[in-house]
Amino acid sequence: MDAPGERDKLALVSTPLTSESTATDGGRPSDPAAAVERRFVALPSRGVQLGIGLSALGCAALGAAVFGLWLAREPISGSGWILLGGALVLALGLGLWLREPPAVRVGPRGITIGDPREAQCLPWCDMQRIFVEGSELRISTARGSVRLSLATQGRAAARIVAEAAQRIGARLELSPRAHERLPALAESDGEIVPAGRLQLAGRKCLASGTSITFESDARLCDQCAALYHRQHLPAECKSCGRPLTAAAPRVAATG
């Protein structure tokens, strides 16, 4: 487990919950549709950088081959092989280039890896364990493990740890040494974008197991994004222990 001092140091760099998730007015939560999250674009990996270089080399070879085969006064010997080699190098380069890690969104409802129109949000309440192993930040869930490279997605990993320290701190398992491997965060890190919409289809109330069919019946813990049916809302969140009220925010959702 991480030392309290280290966790607190990281938690302070995260924007307080009231400014990015559930700012209140007279004790009533604001419209959750107005929530925002931060989008982090991965840094180019060595593979991506190699892919860019190979693509440039392949294009140069193709240009030389085209000149040697069709533009020169006399065909230049070996241009056909250069054309073939250039095409292969370009294809390899593009393959490496397009393997760039997806963007990561971190917000009040959880994290989303990739395009939010295709990828589902992983709520904070579903994260069972957050730890560093090797060169990756790993998040264990009931559906498997999520991995983020510290080299290319270090800022997103640091933001996840900072948010998790405030929301589900007991599930963080980072040593002081692991904390030191995370980059220092600034308030300007990450593009602020509207929060993605939670998918309700197939989800059940954490307290009763009741399927939630209608958006109007859904209530959400504003700390860990645990989902409840309005008729079975407990006094405290069963995931993070935060006190809940009948005014718990409704969920902006699809499905």
C-alpha cells in the first residue's frame, strides 16, 4: 500500500470533485450532463517513431523507383526492386505508425480508453485494484485487467491515480517508489471535454440487483459512479461508503 503522505500529495493535484463532477447548488446536485472530464493523448512510442521513419523511407524509395522506371530518359536498372522494397517498407511503417495507443479520458464517472462512441466507460466502482507492475499501470476489474504504459500514457496514469485517491483510495496499491515513477501533474494537463455518457443497458442496481431499464430510475454515486435504482437507494454507497441522498444525480445515459 502507498504511504499516506505520498497519496495525499498526488490527490491534491486533482481538481476537486465539486468543480468537475457534481457541483451543488443549495445541496442539490447539478445536471450530470454538464460534467466534464480530461482527455489525454498518448506520447509517441518508439514503435510509432520507427513507423514514421520507415514510412518516410518507403515514400522516398517509391519516388526514386517511379523516376527510374517511368520518368528517366532510360530506365534505371533495379528500379523495379526498389519499387517493391519501398512498398514493403511503407506498409510496415504504416502498420507501426497506426498502432499508436488510444487516448484516455478520466472524469467523475470513471475512465474511457479509446473513442467514447465505441468504448464503454469503466466506472470507479468497478475498479478492484490499482497498482504498478513493470512499466505499466494496471487496473483489475471483474472483467479483466486494464493496462496503461507509463512511457506513453504516464500523464493519464497519474491522473487516474490522483482521482482514485479521492474516490476509491482503499483500492490503490502503490508504493512510494511507484508514485515517484508517475509524472507530476499540472491543472493544465489533459484537454477538458464533455463527460461521456454511461451505458445503462444490462446494468443493475448495486443495492438490490434490480435491472435499470429507464434513465429516470437511475441514481448515481457522485464519488465512485456506483449505480442504483431510485427505489432502492441506500443511505451510504455500498462501493465507496459516501453518504447518499434522494437527490443523488440522475444518469445521462444511452440505452
